[in-house]
Amino acid sequence: MKNSNRRDFLGKSLVGSAGLAIGSSLPGPWLQALARESANSERVLVVIQLSGGNDGLNTVIPYRDAAYRQARPKLGIPDNEIIRIDDSTGFHPSLAGVHQLVEAGRFSVIQGVGYARPNRSHFESMDIWHTCHRKELRHGDGWLGRFIAESDQAGPDSLGLHLGHEQQPLALAARGVQVPTIASIEQFRLKVADEGLVPPQMLPDEATTPSSDNDLLGFLQTSTQSAIEASDRLATALKKSDSSSEFPDSSLGEKLSVIARLIVAGLSTKVYYVTLDGFDTHSQQPLAHAGLLRQWSEALNALVGRLEKAGQADRVLVMTFSEFGRRVSENASQGTDHGAAAPVFLAGAKLPKPLIGQHPSLTDLDDGDLKFHTDFRSVYATIVEKWFQAPSQPVLGERFPLIDLV
């Protein structure tokens, strides 16, 4: 096969297959005041993206506020169903698993998170959360990709891993950073290798030395081999750790089960990313939202429980976010429309404070939406600096106030 044809074939194979990477681990001490001292100082971040705009107001409910009932005469959760956090705030009734984590000191709600001049487009707002920049200042990379790029490349495993059939999140992109995407738990070898789509002579070997004018082919060859090796590492790690029946039979449950197995098996990956879709509840919200919250709550509870049993929970932080919340007032279709500020959730490592920050006012609004008081980039800065003990300015482009999680 001629070089040009090989280049085209490899390029198409790489684009059509999982993302590719050989990554690293990031050294450093424990997150102060959030996790116990341990001889094993390697930390992990699991990101759960709730796509579509989670209704934060019916997730974390200011049930004592009369404005809540006025704004949501039909969608408001009855008082006798709310799972109470304190004397004014409670959880949606589907969040029993999350409440168990609160009681165990392993869950916190950061209230009123957002950004100035909120964008109510799903795609643009999600891109803002992924990149920390508006469109005119964007460079095609994401905050986690920049974090990976700034990290020492020392370990045999990919520093980041995305699980899911959806397109890889922009948050994981950066120049020189390649993160594998695993579409399902069975896909731990690339199709291009498993199905014989790439003949053996096309795969790189020690005798293959790309010429100076064929750098692209050399990169593709190296990346292909790296991807196959990374896939083998994932398969080997899964064999070391049995699947657990403790996880719910759901899409998110399956993904978090895989993550738990990889963490327990000793993979040195530091960032795992998964998505739960369906939160764009413009109509008939109650049943759909309840089912989605239950899936998230049960899967998250199972993940933390599995890690606790393995003695790994103190080194894993789980962050859950959505691109925006919903409007305060319900609409005429028993649903809610695109909003602005919403809660962000942390779980896993010891988090002794269940509520961080005040719930936004339900009467002092921004065009019908909750006003934010905590910039989402402060959440990211806190994770980078306090959890990973790394500088946040290279990742976020500037300094942001850290959140007091104690």
C-alpha cells in the first residue's frame, strides 16, 4: 500500500475509533480538610455531566420559601415527600441514595453556581463550561485537557478516560492531549485491531521508521500502537476486578461500575468522564426528572459504596454538573424552560459540609432565572488546587477565588 493511501486509511481509522492516549499520574498530597491522610496519595476525579439542563430547583429544594410554591403550583414537590437536609432545604424524593452519602459525610451541594451573562443555548453554555471561555475567546481546548497537558506524563495509563457513545466532551481536548473514548464495557480493544481492519504490516513496529517528510504517518503509527496498548491495559485492569452486582442496571450504573473496577484494579488514570442525558424537561417533567435523578443517585451511591469497601473512597472526588438550571416558574406544559444558575455536586471523598453557599433568591431574579453567586471556574480552581495540589491559572487562564469546602 502506498504511503498516501496508508495515511488516509490510518487517519480515517483513528477518527472513527476511540480517542487515543498514553497518559500519566499526578503526584501530590491529599486534599487538605477533605480527605484523610493515606500512604496512597494518588487522587482521582470522576466527572458526571447531566446533559440538557438539570432542574436544580426541584433537585435541591428551598421548601420553606413561599415563592417556591407560588412559582410552581403543579411542579412543586410536596412537603411530605421532600428528603430534608436541614430546616429549610431538602432533596427531591428520588435522591435517597444521595442523602445516604450526606449522612456518611461524603456529599456536598455547591449552591448558586453559574457565570455572568448566562447563555441559554445548550451547546454554547456547555462549551462555556467545558472551555471556561466564550466563543470569541475559545481555542478548541477544554479545562481538563489543559490540566492533563500541564501534568507530568509519568504513568503507563491514559491520564483521562471518557466512557460513553456520545461525542467526546470538549472539556477533555487540548493540543497534544489524546484521551481514549470507550463506547461500551466490551470495547477495550480498538475495532481497527480486533476486526482485522488494519493489516499487520500497517501497524507500527521497531523496523518502521518514518521519514522526515512523513511526520503525520509517524504520528498516526505511534498513536495507533499506543491506543492498542492502552486498550490492552484497560482489558487487563478489568480482568483483575470483578463486576459488582451492587450497581443498578442502568446506563449510568454500567459506566460507574466500569470506573469503580478500573480504580480498584489500580489503573493510574486520574480523570474519568461520563454523561447522563435527558434533562431538557420542557414538558411532562415530573416522571422524567424523577427517573433521571433516581438513576444518578443510585449509581453514585453504588460507586462511593464500592470504593469504600475497597478502601479507595478517600482518594476519589466525583463532580456532577449541568450546563444550566431551569427557570424558576413552571411553564404551561408541566415542565420548565432553560434557566441559569444551578447547584454543582461533589461526592466521594470526605465532605463534612452538606451545603456550601446560600440558595439563590427566588424573587431577586435575572430575567426569570436564579442569579449565580459562585463562578463555576471557582469550582474548577478549587478542584485543581485543593484536590490535585496543582496550579489552576495555567488551566483556567486566570485566578479565581477558591471555595471554602470546610
